[in-house]
Amino acid sequence: MSTAKKTLEDLSADDDVRLKAYERETALRAQLHTIAAERAEGEASGLVKGRVEGRVEGQREMLNRQLTKRFGELPSWAAERVDHASAEQLEVYLDAVLTASSLEAALQLNA
């Protein structure tokens, strides 16, 4: 035990060894900080992505509901068109359903 203590005291007295130990500790802390920051960023971006996906799904549900109330039960082609629409296209359909005279016009089959 005394040999280990003596070795530790000798190393602690050596300025080069202490500097290397300090640099290593600093590098490890920086690495841990980077990992934590990247993890937080990944979690935040996952939340944003989840919110966007949730919003799009909500738009799909609303469009299906509005189309059904306005034009009756949707044929499979209309349901597929809504299911595969992009977020931008869903917004166009949601606006069109307010003034369209038919299901085909609401889903802009001739556009």
C-alpha cells in the first residue's frame, strides 16, 4: 500500500503528468457534454417530427370527416387519395371541400 501511495505522490509532483491528467479529464468532460447535447438535440427533433406527423394525421382525419359529411361515404379511391396526400395537398383539399360541388372537385381530380 505504501508503494502505491509513493507512486501516486511521485506522479502528482510531476507537472507533465498532472498536465496530461488535466487535459485527459477536460477532454472526457467535453466528450460527455457533446454526447448530452446531441442526445438532447435528437430528442427535441424527435418531438418536433412527432408533432408534425400528428398534425398531418389530424388533418387527414378532419378531411375524411368533412368529405364524408358533405358527400357521403367515401369510395376507396377517395380514401386512398387522402391517405397518400402530402401535408401541403391536405391543406389544399381542406380549403377545396368548403366550396367544391362534388367529391371529385374537392379532391381536384381534374387538376
